[in-house]
Amino acid sequence: MTTGTPIDLRGKVALVTGSARRVGRHIALKLAARGMHVVVHYGNPSSAPDAQSAADAIAAQGVQTRIVRADLGDPEQIAALFAEVQAHFGQLDLLVNNAAIFPRQRLMDASLADWQNALAINLTAPFLCSQAAARLMLAQASGGAIVNIADLSAFRHWREYPYHGVSKAALVKLTEAFALELGGKVRVNAVAPGPVLRDEGNSPEAWQRIGERLPVGSTGQPDDVAEAVVFLASQPFITGVTLRVDGGEYLL
């Protein structure tokens, strides 16, 4: 592959974990808009209607889609997820490790089960998914790419979310380790979003104030993260990079 020439994503297959809702849904829809067939993954049974809605929106863009439910805390279900992708599409060109949990809890209040659950979903699952994806990609002539969704908490400590930050910091290192091991055939990068999606804990007024203090002067949108994923997926000379999409918050 000639570096400097963006990879044409049309007709390729992407799997986005946790793509029924929130940022994952935006990533899946953006990839579909670029002509990729997209596997919509969800874990919680209550997200089934959202997964169907996402799949319908993807199919409306003229590409193929597939909905797969899998508990990413269960290695056997992860293996079954990738087996289904291979059986249905016969290839996998892009894995986006997006699914994560965001527990709010001080370290001294956390049980061992709390700690292990956070790491199982936020770190061990991306590790196992990346292994499974890489095996498929290395077996195909075109190779592939993996994009991990990290977080600004990987670089800046958030007092109320300590083990989320620990897991995301480790995910950044895992990104670099896989990039080095897999070489140019399977490129591995990460995106670390800042404030791109308001949650219930922030009022519209508080959310506006968060944006006003950023160097760019406003908060971002989920599509900013989705565009970063598309960029990293299509650039053959970039691997081992974590791209901060945070409006400059890291600099404050």
C-alpha cells in the first residue's frame, strides 16, 4: 500500500462495539456514510431497540448491517461475536473498541468486584477484541485497522472516576503495544475525546460554561469523534497514535 494515499473505506466491513447509543452510534453512522458495512454491537438487552434503530439508519445509507448482542465481560461471547462477523461478512477491516462503562466511585469505596468489572469492560474486552480482530485481518491480504476510544481521563486525573482513568490510560498503552506488534498490516490507533456529549449530570447552562473555558470556545459533538475515527481508519501511515479530540482541554 502506498503511504500518503487515503484508504478507500467503501465496501469494507467495520465492527463498532457499543454502537447502539451515544458516541458509538455516531461512529457507526459516520462509517456507513463513508460506504462501510457496519456490525452494530450492544451488550445490555435493554439496548436492543436502540440497536435496531441504529441498524435501520445504517441500512438506509445503502450499506449492509448486522446486529449482534454480546456481553463483553464474557470471553466466550467475544469469540462468538467475531465468529458471527466472519461467518456473515467473510472479512473484517475495521474494529472500533468503543464500548465502556463509566463508574463514579472513589478508590477507597470500591470493592474488588467493582474494580474487576471496570477493567473487564474497559481494558480486557478491547484486548480480547483486538486479538480476535487482528487474527482475521492478518489472514486477509488487505489487512485492517483498529481504533480504540480512550478518554481524556487517560491523561488527566478525575477524582470521582479513578479506575475509569486507570483503564483508559492502560488502553492507550495497549494501543501502542498492539501497533508495534502488528506492524503496518494492522494499524492500531486511539481517539481520546473530551467534552463532546452532555450527560444528565450537566445542565445545558453548565455544559455551556464547560465549553466557554476551552481554548476553542465551545464543547464538541459526537461527530467530531466519529470524524477522527474515519481519519485514523483511512490513513495508512499512522499507527500507535492517540488523537485527542478535546477542544484543547488537555492544555488547561
